[in-house]
Amino acid sequence: MLKICVLVSGGGTNLQAIIDACESGYVDGKVCHVISSSVKAYALERAKRHNIPSSVIRKKDYSSADAYTQAVIDSVAESGAELVIMAGFMSILGDQFVQAFPNRIMNIHPSLIPSFCGKGFYGLHVHEAALARGVKITGATVHFINEVCDGGPIIIQKAIEVLQDDTPESLQLRIMKECEQKILPEAVKLFAEGKLTVEGNIVRRSDR
Ligand code: GRF
């Protein structure tokens, strides 16, 4: 059974999707620890309800970015997790984090990478930018993280149509429900079954 550590900052709907996928048996795994960058994250409540241990690791409690990154690395290592998932984690971590768990950290991003991603593209900004550009499809991407912000090997993408009357909020909600909460558990399942291989910046799926 794959041990998974999930990093969160907010509502935790993606965390919930992973917990549900494990509890239903869709994924042969278990969320063994949740790390939040904020004490207020509702995701912490979700962890508690499922008896999952959690830690709050806040940037402001550390004297440097390196010390903060190291604290997150130590917490993940202590949890014994074999896969780390950044599910709406809003703090930027240093390269040591990627190097500590190579090709074992997944991120979910609410656009079709390489559109609307990278520095500054988080939260509603992503959807505002998509609407401002007038794209007709958008979606979400699950990828392994590397040293480039949103630049790591892509695992799965799912697209939806942008509707004429979409607002950033309506688009965000549809992408969360119809894309993120579907492809994240799917990516975790593939990882748990050993079906993902990374070659440079390309992910190959042995089930295709
Ligand atoms: C999602 O839109 C995710 O793509 C982004 O942050 C949001 C997290 O939502 N990175 P939640 O905390 O999983 O509900």
C-alpha cells in the first residue's frame, strides 16, 4: 500500500479526492500525513475527520527559506511517505525539496500547462488570465515537480470548454470538480501501480 503525504494550504478538495480514492479502494494507498502551510486551512479538518496525522509548517516561523524547506523535507521524511502531493500548497519550496524526493512529488495545476502557469499563476489569477485571453478550452494538469515552476514532466491533463458566461470563479469551480478531482486520483493510482516512468521531461504510461 502506497504511503502518501499531501501538502495543502486551503480547502482541501483535492486532498479529499485522494482520501476518498484510497478509502474506496480505487487507489491502493493511504494518506499517512498532511502538511499545511496555514493553521486556518479547512484541509486540516478533513485530515482530522479521517484520523490522518497533520502538521502545520508556516514560513513565518523560520528564519530563512532554506530552513523552511528543510522543515518540510524532515516532516515528509518522518512520515515515511513514498509519494508527495502538492494539492494547492501555496508556499514556494527550495530546490532541495525536489532533490530530496526526485520524481516522487506531484503537483496539480488548474490550467493546461504550458498555458497560464509559472510564477504568479495561482488561485483565481490563472482563470482570470484564461478568460482575458479568450481561450475556448482550459483544464488542469498533474505533473511531477522539478526545479522549474510548473515545468516538470506532465502526467495527465484534462480539458473542459470555457462557457460564454464563465467568471473566474465559475471556471475555477468547474475545473476543480470536472478535472482536478478526477485526474489527481488517476495519477496517484498509476503511480501506485508502478505504471509511470519518467524519461527526461516525458512521462510514459505502461497502460497505454
Ligand atoms: C486548486 O485549484 C489547485 O489546482 C490549486 O489550488 C486549488 C486547491 O484547492 N493549486 P483545494 O485546497 O484542493 O480545494
